[in-house]
Amino acid sequence: MTTSTGLHHVTAMAGHARRNLDFYTQTLGLRFVKKTVNFDDPGTYHFYFGDAVGTPGTIITFFPWGDAAPGRVGAGETQETAFAVPVGSLDGWEMRLADLGVEAGAIVTRFGERVLPFADPDGMRLSLVETAWAAGVPAWDGGPLADDAAIRGFASVTLGLANPAATATVLTEVFGWRHAGTEAGRQRFVAPGDGTHPGHVVDLVTVGGGRGRLGAGSVHHIAFRAASDADQAAMAAALGRLGVPATEQKDRNYFRSIYFREPGGVLFEIATDDPGFAVDESVETLGTRLMLPEQYETARARIEAVLPDLGAAS
Ligand code: ZN
């Protein structure tokens, strides 16, 4: 069976662009991997943050809309996006977030791991999770955090669903993941492999209260990895057998993607690992210049004029 080895990226909606950029690079210490535009709406930025090269499983991306109304989390949506940090770093993180005025909850334990829930400036629900594998994954060395605390990509995402069963079937039958246990109503699914790489966990929880409202702080979609176009096509075929339609493949410059709404209502994407973010600028200079796909290059001046001013780095 063709399988997905993990999450590829998480894409969310944000409010103020500069505030979003500062939070993910300065507060959380991720690398600004790519500054581009929404390929379907080139008057809007698309920011990518991740590790040194934007390895699949480390990439969180945002569409910042300065005047976006706040979202409200509901069923059929990502409830929380969790980043992995080394064991022993969470107390330091708790102090760091408090010092920086970031709203955080109390540290809890899930599946034997310590979890610190907090929110970004748009109210997006995030957490930091001490995972045993994090210390074995290289950290980007250009950020403000030391190696013993820096984020190592995603620990997991948590999806809230009115009825998780059909979503679970997509994870197991299309992606080849397995149910790894249930704790306090949280069903954990893990990707094939030894569980030592970023983004190999998805949790499903049952939520009531109907659909939420997408807005600033909402996750727009989550993407799963495909090792090749052939693997992506095989997963699309498996979806077809479940009666779930997917889009045609779209070229996103840094990966090639198909999209589908899984039966629980969450927008899923399957994105190829290749070619990655060094396809149009060097690894050394990632994120420093506005990169546009070929079809928008002739309109660069017009696009730059309508994009929000990011001002000077604070
Ligand atoms: Zn995406």
C-alpha cells in the first residue's frame, strides 16, 4: 500500500502580516523560508515558516489579511497545531512565553508527553510538546533559541469532528496510518515508520456545537506528504474508492498538490516532497526576497504595490 509518511504543512489564516511574521520568527524561532503570494489571490501574501530548508513536516504557512475577522473553532476543523521541542525544554518555554506576553495555559500530559498550550496573536491554538525524538532532529541554528529548546517541526495536529470515524478511515485506508491508542477521548493516529520524524501524529477528538467560522487564527487546511507524483496518484485512487473526490494536481512551485474535503469536513491536501523551497532562491537567502511564480513575474510591480507594507524588522 502507498502511504503518506507524515504531515507536509499546515496552512492558516492570520491578521496583521508583520505581527504574524514577527511571532513565528522571533517568538517561536522558526526560519522565514519563503515570502510569496497566494497563487489563487496574488494580492495577498503567503508566508512559509519552517526549519533551515523547509523540510516537510516542519512547515507552517499563513495567508495574512490585515482586516480579517477572528475565526471561531468548530467541528470539521483543526483545533490545535502542536510543535515538537526537546524533552526538558518546556519550563523554559513557559517562562519565555510569559516574558513575551504570550497567552498560555497550564502544562498538561497527553500520551505520556508534556504539552504547553498557547495561542498566537490571532488566537490560533498552538502547543509545544516535549517529544523524545525532537533532540535527534537538527534545529535551524539561525534562530533565537538554543539547540536544546528550538522547535523541530510538528508534533501533531488535532482535528475536531462531529463523528471521527470517516476521517479515521481516510487516515488508515488512504494514508496507511494506524490507530495508536485513545486517551481521554483523543484518538491518536501515527504514520508508518519509527516515529522519529516531524509530523507523524494526527489526533482526532469528537466535538459538538456545529461548524465554526473561518477567520484569522483558523487553520485553512492541512497537507500530507507524498514521496512522488505516483504515490500521490495512488492515494487519489484510494480516495476515489471511498467515494471522496479530489482536485486535479496544482503546481505550487515548491510542491505539487491535490486537495479534497475529507468526510468530516476538514480540507486536506496531498503535497509532494519535491522540489522544495530552494528551487527559486538559494538556501542561504531563503525568505529574504518576494518570490513570485512565473505567471505573476510580469505583474511584480503591481503586486508589490498592493501587498501590505511589512515595515522594518522589529
Ligand atoms: Zn497547502
